[in-house]
Amino acid sequence: MDSLPATSASIPNQPKLLSRVKNCLRDKHYSLRTEGAYVYWIRWFIRFHGLRHPLEMGAAAVKAFLSFLTNERSVVA
């Protein structure tokens, strides 16, 4: 058996990642604009890494994404 944690795609009754993020943010009473910004950055992160699920990635993936943003896209750290 593989050691990767179960993703929402492998569990039929569990909501998708972005739905879970939205529900969490709404439970914490974040604004809709903040929710939209978080979802935007999560989508960009996932697409940057070839549509891999965030559970399959670690700190190195986050560091690579942040380095890309600061070096290639001139986003302020």
C-alpha cells in the first residue's frame, strides 16, 4: 500500500479541496474577497506544480512556488 495520504478524489463522499477551503473560511467568517484571494493563490499553486494535489507536496514545493513568484513574477515577499 502506498504511503501517500488519501486525496479527496480517492474518497467518494469527501468534498473537493477548494470546497473544503471555502467552507473553512466561511466558518471563520472571512470576507468573500479574502476567500476569493485564497482560492486564486491555491489554484495558481496547484497549476504551477502540474495539477498535483497539495497533500502530495511538501515544503520544497512551497519554497519553489514562492521563489518563482519573487524571482520571475516580481511579487513582493
